[in-house]
Amino acid sequence: FELARNSQLKDANLWFLLGIKLVDGGSYPEAFESMRKITESGPAKELNFIALTWMGNLEDLMGQREKAIGYYQEALKYDPGETAIRHDQWGISINRQWIEDRLKTPFRLQKK
């Protein structure tokens, strides 16, 4: 993570892959930073939707519920209108309804 952070890496897909690996390893602050890098790179609508959703998920995991809600609300502004991504390792499929559910119930990571 440190090498990527200190580089000029601008590839949103690589930041996403790194972020997911960091989530899987329990490195939530670093995963959050990886997702934040995606939103700074000005990617496509769908990538902002996913990155902001994960930023909300990570804030929930770190006990920052109010911040999480803000990221979920921001993610909905980028809703691509269809299921954007599945994470079978955690049994989730992120779409508009899934985020609306997270506005009511905090995200909890459950490995399958």
C-alpha cells in the first residue's frame, strides 16, 4: 500500500483491486484511502458509485456511522441504475437497493 500511495498511480481499477485486498486483510484505513484515490481520479460514474459505497462500508466497519451515511448518500448520486458489482466472498451485490438498506442498517463484513 505504501508504495502505491507514494507513487503517481492514477489507475482507478488498480486502486479498487488494492482496496478490496486491503478490506479482505482487515486494513480498513488503508482500504478507505485506496477507495478515496478512485474518487480523486475522476473515473466513470460506476466507479465513483462503487468507491463511495465502499467508503461508506469502511466507515461503518470503523464505527463512524454518520460518516458512512454521508458516503452512501453521495454514492446514490452516481447510481448506474443496475447492479454494479458483486462480491461473492462476502455475499453482497451492490446496487441502489443495497445502499438504501445500508442507510438503515450498518454494513457488517461477513465472509462466506
